[in-house]
Amino acid sequence: MGLSKTERRQRIKNRIRKIVGGTEARPRLSVFRSNKEIYAQIINDVDGKTIASASSRDKDIKAEGTKSEVATLVGKSIAEKALKAGIETIAFDRGGYLYHGRVKSLAEGAREGGLKF
């Protein structure tokens, strides 16, 4: 029997996390995707602190349109919060998901919002 979908994603996630880490100068943008929603956090792994977070459940984000369109709005929202906290460059952590669809939309939204990665 092969790995389940979640076990496979966990292995990929662990592999990515060996390489991608968040520092104070360059924190990590972590993405989590559920079936309905999408969440993003900017994390300083040295201190173990979340600097900013945004999700499709936030009140300022209108959950209208396709899930990819909503993910773009979440990306812009997290970029805005990061710039307010004085962060311009980040390390992108796709969380074991393929860089495609909603994850890609979120990343492009964050870039449009002014984050560099």
C-alpha cells in the first residue's frame, strides 16, 4: 500500500522545511489550504513567532468569486500586513502543495501587494 495523500504531503512539507526557514530579516510565508478556505502566515522561526496572518475567513476579505480569486485577495492582504510590520522580503513555503492553482494565486497576490520572493 502506498502513502495516503496527507502522508505524502507531510513528507514533502518536511523536505521543504529543511531548506526554507524564517529569520527576522527574511521570515517565512507559510500557506495552508483546506477544501474551502486558504490561510497564510508570516513566521519568524528563530523566535517561533507569527508576525502576521491572513485567511479567506477574515472579515475584510469578501469570499466571492472562485477559490483562486479569493486566494489572490488573501495574498494581497498578507502583503499589506507584512509591509505594515516592516517586512519586504520573505521566503515562500508552499507547505507541501504544488505551486499551482490557489497556492500560485496567493503567491502572485503577495507579489502584487509588494512582497519580494
